[in-house]
Amino acid sequence: MSRKIQKILIRQKTLMEMLDLSSSGFYELRKRDPSFPKPIKDGHSQQAPAFYVYEEVRCWLIDRMNARDKQDS
């Protein structure tokens, strides 16, 4: 039997708070880092809320820390 992993979604606003980024800083990060997780939009309008998969964000952060540690070695 395979084990199903539950996807936890977090709002963009929550993610910005977790990363301690302003709106402009967050959008700049998304623009300059192609490896940053892609949002899931809840609707088709530009104002539709955006969500991120928590596990994707966590993996992205771990990759960033590993890259930093390789540079320091």
C-alpha cells in the first residue's frame, strides 16, 4: 500500500511573513530566482489568492542553505 503525502498549502501573505519579505522584496525574489516554487492560484483573476505548497518551499530553503554551505567550504 502506498502512503499518500498530504499537501499543505500556505497563503502568499503567510509565506512573505515567514521569509520576512516586503511585497516588493517577495516579487523580486520570484523574478530573479527561477527555482523558487510556483504559486497555485485560487481563481483566474489577478486578485485571486495565491498559495504555495509548504513542502516545496521547505525544499527550496534547504537547497539554498546547502548552496550557501558549499560556498563557505
